[in-house]
Amino acid sequence: MKLTKLLTAGVFTVVLGALSAPAQASEAGPTPPSVNWSFSGPFGKFDPQQLQRGFKVYREVCAACHSLKYVTFRNLAEPGGPLFTAGQVKALAAEYKVQDGPNDAGEMFERPGRPADHWPSPFPNDNAAAAANGGKAPPDLSLMAKARTYERGFPTFVFDMFTQFAEQGPDYIHALLTGYVEKPKDFNLPDGGTYNKYFPGHVIAMPKPINDGQVDYKGPDGKPQAPETVDQYAKDVAAFLMWTAEPKMEARKALGFRAIIFLILLAGLTYFAKKRIWKKLPDPA
Amino acid sequence: MEGHSVYVPKSGFTKWLEARLPIISLTHSSAVAYPVPRNLNYFWTFGAILTMMLVVQIVTGVVLAMHYVPNAKLAFASVEAIMRDVNFGWLLRYMHANGASMFFIAVYIHIFRGMYYGSYKAPREVLWILGVIIFLLMMATAFMGYVLPWGQMSFWGATVITNLFSAFDEIIPGVGTWIVTLLWGGFAVDNPTLNRFFALHYLLPFMLAGVVGLHIWALHHVGQNNPTGVEVKNICKDTVPFTPYATVKDAVGVVFFLILFAWFLFYIPNFMGHADNYIEANPSVTPAHIVPEWYFLPFYAILRAIPSKLGGVLAMFSAVLILAFLPWLDTSKVRSGNYRPVFRVFFWLFVAACVVLGWLGAKPAEGGYTLAAQILTVFYFSYFLIILPLLGLFETPRQLPGSIAEAVLAKKAKRAAPADASVNG
Ligand code: HEM
């Protein structure tokens, strides 16, 4: 018994040692700082005000280069999102021209956007997008917040299962937008690239997209609703992109809470039923 | 196996039906009267859990297939449409994706359970081999399913894994290339590959269900093993009828497992996935690290531990296939690890080795990682080929209880008089 325990303890130590020793992957940037998101954790919800601000940043800045092709105008008015009104969405969609057709004469035509239309892309195709951006197409942003991550390492990734940490994506987007710092002196920056602290390899084809004061956050009272800083813009647009990537998150967590409460009750009932049934079982005699 | 009771039809209809198709008595004998060893622990509920997971995968899969478009240009967008526009589509898709992971968690526990309690030994060899076939079919199904959303990891995972078969060219020139071309339906992973993988991904789960049927048939013929590893000697004393005893206990296992499933499904649905798979497949951009799904990682680590391509491929397939020979590699007369003090230590070392191999499979194949994977690969195979055959000959097992009933009574007596309080000190 003692020997087994000793050996088991030995195995555990070796396993833990092996898991924690090796270093991180080589070319990845520094770990993005963790932002305190309103939507993290089991009861996390999007802040509609923040999503509206993030949408404003996207629309006024990022939309010049980045598409958002999986998002429709009507999504902007749906529950669990930025909660624009149906009227606002209709008016917004109408500001855009959308290609439709062919009509009865067999011709394509342009018409004002409707709420069911997808967000219009800035470029007709990836090649055009790349050509206009020094050879690198700006990626679609709809799923960006789920399509980027960074290594959490052992044992953090194990704790993440219990703390439900799932915000690597928005953390990274926020870090990327605030990561346009002075390049180290000995760093060799190729032409057309910009230094970014958090982009893998540090050379990004996206020039610093946003500066302090660039997007107007003034409310009806003429005062800014939130600081007009790069840091705040980055948080807001990252939150907005988390919503575009996971528009059903609030419904998911709400249903999850009910499902888990139900399952815990059911587990208790089944367990006591089992106890009762087995208690009545006579001893094997 | 003889059951606890026999079904006797009473009403006119059941008599009529029984004379033509004895389906009620079949159900009765296999789900009600079937004798279950009375000392089974909760590790024996994983069979029920696996059956449930198979049903979950098939039901969610069939509904997903109603909305999914198996076309390289449309697949990715169709999965996004499921996530955004289909009513509760996000639930279906996350259930199916996380369900696959849960399926593997359950099957690994189920397999390790069998390995610890010696459930593969006579007369359960065929039952065990059917289990290995199920495991293989599950792996093939999950691999092809993962290709369907047509993300970057789908595409590049498929490219790397299908390319492995070209190693067989080193044995018979041309055969490897032929297999790869057949899998691809062309000269690269592309639309034809996606189409055939979808067809097979739809087909294999039903074949799987068929083999599960055989697996359960074999089980009900030879009876379940149990924690003592001692065979049932007296049905009345050693066993209980399946219903209500095993039914309710399985229900407890299933519900607790569902809580775990719900935790991942509703709160961290992308924890076990890869961020890269939210980028649409692009043959001209290779991801920085191509990593298979977590459940393949130990085998992937073994593949990469071997410096030669053919060697790696053979080692990887052998690592799974060697399981089928386990009944003949383990020479011990005693089944259960509870009575094998030295085996127990090696068993847990083996489990640890598999976990660490899994972790290494996710790391880049370089330097210290490769060396560690090589050492553990050697240990993995030594466990089957050296340790188990020799242990059976040299180990002195502990005294086995005379029967299951005896073991149950001894345990009860011990619980009634908890004399030795320092046991866990
Ligand atoms: C043994 C049972 C099964 C396993 C282990 C399994 C596994 C998987 C996996 C791992 C994926 C990729 C999930 C993702 O990351 O999105 C997938 C996708 C898919 N599976 Fe299955 N599957 C099973 C049964 C079925 C069945 C019976 C069907 C129905 C015909 C089906 C239809 C689909 C479809 C349409 C997709 C693509 C949609 C998606 O990616 O979510 N599956 N499957």
C-alpha cells in the first residue's frame, strides 16, 4: 500500500514537472493583457451601449477596409446585441447601396439596403482587397473574436475550464489595436509593414488604424459617453466583434443556467432514487 | 446468460405478437431480467453514457445535415448560417461539436476501466475486440466530421492526415499514392474530398451503431466483469436484475455526465476547438501549427516521435491496433487490478504516459518535446509487449475473494465496524 502511494505520488510529480517545464512557442508575441469584459463568466452580458459605440468605431474606421459579411443589418436590432431599434436599422440599411438582380430585363441593379441584407463589403473580392492594401487582404471581422487566440499554457488552461475564461479573442483584438508602439531599435522593419507589439512576428500590414479622439462619442447632451481614447475604442470594438462572432451568447448562457439547475435537481433526485432502491436490496445470503 | 425472470405474455395482443416476433421477451431478458454483478462501481455506467452520446450525435447530426451544405464554396458559410439563422442552430452545432469530445472522454474512461479490471480476458476477447473496432470507427467518424465545417484546421488537418497514407509507397510503390488520390478524389484536398467525407461521416455512425449492437450482444452473452474480476458463480447471490438496479445507477451516471456536457456546451463551447477553424479554409495559407483534435493527440505525438514517415505511420496505427491483442498479451490469471499490486503501479504510469503524450501532441515537434515523446512512445509499447506479458508470470497477486457475494459481505462488515481509522492517514 505504502509503495503504491509513494509511486503514485512520484508519477504525479513527474507528470506535473513534464507539463510545466517546457517554454512557450517561439515566435508568438507577448501575452495580451486581460480586459475586464462585461460578457465574461456564466452571467456575462453584452453592454448594449458599448456594442453601439463599438459598432460606431467599426463603421467609421474599420469598415473602410474590413468586411463583416456574416452580419446582417437586422442583427443589430436583435436581442442580446447592440439593441438598435427596428427604425434605426431600417434607416441605416437604406443609407447603403446594395446590388440586386437580375431584374425582368436581365440586368443587375442597385437598390437601397434592407434590414435583411448582409453588411456590404468594402471590396468586390479578396484580390481587390489585397491590391488596395499593399498585398495583404484585410480579413473579414465577423468571426475574428473567435478566430484568434493565444497560448494560455499549463496549468492556466486547466483553470480556465473552471473559471470559464473564453475571452482570448477580444483580449487579443484590444491588445492588437493598442499595440502600435515604437519598434525596438534593433528591429528590422520591412517596407510597408508596421511594428505591432502583439501581432505574431510583429510586422503587420495594417497601419495604426485609430487614434485618440478620432471617433466622436458625444451623446445627446453634448458630453462624451465614454473616454475618446484608443484604449476605449479598442475595448468597444473588440466587444462589438465578440458579439458579431457569437451573437447568441446571451441566449446560450441563459439557457445553460436553466439547463444546469434542472440537471442538478434531476441528478439529486436520481441519486436518492438509486439510494432507496439499492437499500432495499437484501444481503446475498 | 440466464436471467432473473422470464417474460410471460398475458394479454391477447402480446401473446399474438410474441408468437410472431418475440421482441417483448427479448427486451425483457436484456433490459429487465439480465443479471448484473451486484458490486459494480460507477465506472460501469460509462457504457450507458456512451450509448446516450451516440444517440445525441446521431440526432443532432441528422438535423445539422438538413442545413449543412457539403460544398467547398458554401460549407463554411452554411455552418455560420446554422449558428446564426437556424432556430437553436447554435445549440445543435455546439452539442454536436462538444458531443464528439464528450464521446471521446467517455470512451477513454471506458477503455481504461476495461484495462484496469482486466475486462478483456477470456471469455470477453470478442467483446473487447468489438470495442476496439468501435473506437476505430469513432476516430474515423470524428476525423471526417471535423473536416466538414471547412475551416483552416479542417482543411490542413485533412491534408496532413490523408497525406500520411502516401508513406505506404515505401512498402509497395504506388499503393500509398493510390490511397491518397482515392481519399481526395483528385490531387489535393478539395470539393470531392469534402463530398466523400460528408457521405462517409453520415454512414459510419450507423455502422458504429451496428457494431455497438454486436458489442452489447457479446456482453449479454458472457456477462459483465466486475471490480473483483471473479466470475459470477451464483446468479441469485452474485447478481441483481438489470431493472431497477442497474437502470437507476446508469441513470445517475448519465445525469452527472450531462452536467459536465452542459458546462462545456453552454459556457465554454469553443474550449476544445481550435481558433483557426473559425477561419475559412484557404489552400494558400498554412496555419502556424497544425494540430488535430485533442482526442487524437496521444497518437499524433507517437506519429511525430518516429523520425521516419513510414515508421511514424506504422507506430501510430499500431498504437491503436495493439489494443486488440491485449487479451493475449496480458498473461496474468487474475483479472482485476485491485488484486495486482505491481500491475497497478504500471497501469497508472501508463495512464500518465498517455496524458503527457496527449500534451506533447499539441506542442511543436522539436528538441525536448520530441525526446520526451520518444521516451513515452517506447514506454507505451513496452507496457503491452514487455510489462504485461512478464508481470503475469512474476507478480504475486493478492488473495481473491471466493465470490462476488463474499466480497460484498466483507465490504459491508468492514463498513459496519470502521476499526482502522488510520488507513488514509
Ligand atoms: C459517431 C458519431 C459522430 C461523431 C463522433 C461526430 C463528430 C463530428 C465532429 C467532430 C464534427 C465537427 C464539429 C465542428 O467542429 O463543427 C462533426 C460535424 C458534422 N456532423 Fe458529425 N459526428 C457523428 C455523427 C453524425 C451523424 C450521424 C450525422 C448525420 C448525418 C452527422 C452530421 C454532421 C454534420 C452535418 C456536420 C457539419 C456541421 C458542423 O460542423 O457542425 N454527424 N461531426
